[in-house]
Amino acid sequence: MNSATGATSELFILGSTLFSLNDARTSLTGTTDADLEAGKCRESLTEQHKSTPSTPPTTELKSTKNQPNEALSMWVVRIAICADAMNSQVLGPNYPLLVLEEGSPESFISTDPLGFSGANYFIPMCSNLGMFFSAIAFGKLSDKIGRKPCILACMYIGVLGSPIKYAARGNFWTFCAATFFNGLFGGSAAVGMAYASDVTENRLQKEAQIGIMIATSMLGRTGGGATAILMESIGLFAPLWVSAAISFLAGVSCHMWMIETVHKNKPEETFEATKEADTPNCSASEASAGDKDSQNLHMKTLLHVLAGELADHVGSLGLVPLCLSPLMFNSFYVNFVEQNQDPIMSATAYKWIYIFPAVLVLPGAIVAPYLFKKFGPALIASLSNILTGAVTIALLHIAMMEPATTTTFAVFVAVLYIAFPLTVISQVSTGPMLDRIAPESRWGQIQGFNAAAMNLSSALGPFLYGLLTDATSIEVTLHTATGVSALAGLINAMLVKEPRFRPNNEEVEERKSAQNSYDEALISSNTTGIKEYEV
């Protein structure tokens, strides 16, 4: 009994001593058991952060071993975007002949009350206006039902648009209505850019893929124009059947080989919730502190970027197409024909020159991501806007030299082709900038805004410029476009200080510095607490 009583007393004394030490530790350091538990939680999160990529993989490709690989899936999406663009622009080079009185046996009988320039740009305006609504609708819809169903809808329903346009070719206004209907299913570019964001995680690769999607759309426009030129002897409207067939084949390709992307987390379930589940005894607020901003969209920044994009595209229209038609078309073709002289530039040469700049988008799209990484997308976009205005004025002065000669014509084309890849970099910058500020759950919607702004400017800009040219002169119109390019440069320059638009290397260094500071503070705090506890 005495031994049992003695053991009990010793245990009681030991327990009292431990409680006393704990109280002493609390009074000396102000650290409680809850504080230690929170410190362990932070340590666990820190270790997990070090072993986990800073941008967690949030999407995956829904694929099995019997399905195609990711590279093939990306290729068929590009083909779909190319086919969609081709479908919308397959008659582009023929528009001047279709709206020119007695320009061709297939020309429209009347385009009243529109003049030549207004009617020439009203047809593509109808197409781009339809694509404006399509980009918004399909971009947001793809966030909800997936990218693949939206791509297939654009392809298969777009196939019906070409026969409808062919049936409406007898009347200018009926044809414009059919063109608008066809544009309502031209939203594949927005969905494709969102798809590129889904399947790539590295920023440089992602921005390159988005740029390639835009370049692919431009190449599709070139393909449509080339088809119109090659089939000119068959008929001005005959290319519509070729574009319908290509859209159908692109739809079948996507149906067979496109792999749908699947979000691992629902829109309301963030990556921080996953960290909470993987880290015991951590509250949701502790696990998600500081990371919620990644799921939010700063509306002011979004509107600022879109405003810059609108001004950029409207200003760039002065370079292409206005410097080509009516400036080059009149200076080197129409003026000679009206004086019964042999033109310096033939009608066929004009068409090839008209469609070729779209091919030059590809070099700009390839080099753009590296410039964004080095200098940031906002600064590069601003400089590209300034260059666009300067080249527009230079081409105006070259074309207005009297008399027009083969030399001035060659210089005109050379300046256009050399400078154009650098001027389009500003247009390629919008997709990456929007991707940097958009939450993953809204990638489709935000890229839809991007494509919609581009289509809206392409719809209204040329038409309004055409009306201004008919009312005044091409000189007034091109100076106006140059002023809009300068405005775009100013708007984009104001975005340079936005942290998310800084050069990638600066952002990486800031993140490393912040992480190192946090680690040092955490180690220092824990070390100090241990030393005080030992004392």
C-alpha cells in the first residue's frame, strides 16, 4: 500500500511539474498549445507548398488508352478554328467585284443606299457581328457544358450556313442576312483559346498556344481567300461549297479525336479546399489565406484590357484592310483603268496581296510569348500600337506619290509585309493578358469577351471607315485610324504597372522573394520559441 501510495504521489508531482513548466512557457513566450498547433499547420502547408507547383494542375484531359493523344486533340481543335475562319471569309476577295456595279456578271444588281466602300465592308460586318454574339454565347457555354460540344455545334451548324448564303446570292440584303446567320455559329476561336488554357500549365507555353490559336484563325481567313481566287473562273460564289465541305470534315475530326477537358475542381471548390483536406487539423481559413484572389476577377482591369483591345483593332484596320482597299486598289488599279491605261497591279494580284498579310500573323504569334516574358505584354502591345500608326501613315504617303510607278508599288508592298508581323503582336497580346487575370472556372467566358471585342471592331470599324471614306477621303480616314492607334498605345501603356502584366521573370523573382521571407520568418519564430522554452 505504501509503495502504491508513493508511486501515485510521484506521478502527481510529475504532472504538477509539467503543468507548471507549461504555464512558465506560456508566461515567458506567450505561446500556447493552440499556437504550437497552428505553427505545425503552417509548417505542413509550407512543406506542401514547396513540394507542389505554384500553379496547381486544375484540369485534365478526359482520355483513356483507346483514345487519341493530347497532341492530336490540339491539332483537330486548330483545324476547326481554321475551318471556321475560312467559312466566314471564303468570299472576302470577291466582295469588291460583287458590290461594284457591273464588276462581274454575278455582281449584285443594287446595293442602295450604300456606296461602294460602305457595301464592300457591310458584308463582312454582318459576318463579324454574328461572330460577336457567337463568341460571347459559346465562350460562356463552354465553361458549363464543355469545350467539345460547342466546337461541334459551330462546325456542324456552320456547314448549313454556306448553302443558305449561296441560295441568297440574288439579292444584296438577303445575302447579308444569310451571312449574319452563318456568323452566329462562328465562336470556335473563343472556345479554342479557352481549350489551350485548359491543357497547358506553363505560362510561356500557354501564351504561345493562345497566340497560335489566333494565328490559326488568320490562316483560315487566308485559306478562304486563296480558295476564292483559285475558283474565280468557276464562279464568285462557288467557294461556299468548298468551305461547307471543309467545315464538315473538321467537325468529324473533332468528333473523333478531340479530347474533352475535365475540371478536377468544381467552380465553387478551390484548390485551397484540396489543401485543407490533405492537411489534418487545419481550418479552411488557415489553408486558403492569401490564395482567394486567384478565383476572383478584377472587373476594372478586365474592362481596361478590353478597351485597349477595341482601340487596337479599330486602329489596326487602317493598315489592313484600308491601306489595301481602297488605298492600294485605287492608286494602282482603279485610277489606271478609269484612264484606259494598263494598271500596275492586276485584279488577281490585288487579291493575292490582300490575303497574304494573314499568313504574316504566324511569325508575330511565334515571337510574341518571348517578348511578353522579357518585357511584359502591356508594354509590347503599346509599342506595337505606335508602330501600327507609323506604318499606316508611311503607306499613305507612298501610295499618294505622283505619278504611281512600279517602284512605288513595290516599296508599298515591301513596307507592308516587313512591318505587319510586328504590328499584329498587339492583337496577340490580349488573350494572354486576359488569361492572367481570369479564374479558371471562367476561362471560356473571358476568352469569349476577347473574341467578341475583336469581332465587334472588325464588324463596325471597316464599315464606319468606309462611310467616312465615301463622305470625305481616304487621307482623312487613315489619319483617323492613326489617331485611334495612338489612343490604343496610351491605354495599353497604362496597364504596364499592373503586377500581373509584368515580365514573367520579375513575377517569379517576387514570388521567390516573398516565399523566402516567409520561410525565414517562420524558422526564426519557431527557433526563438524553442530557445525561450529551453530557458
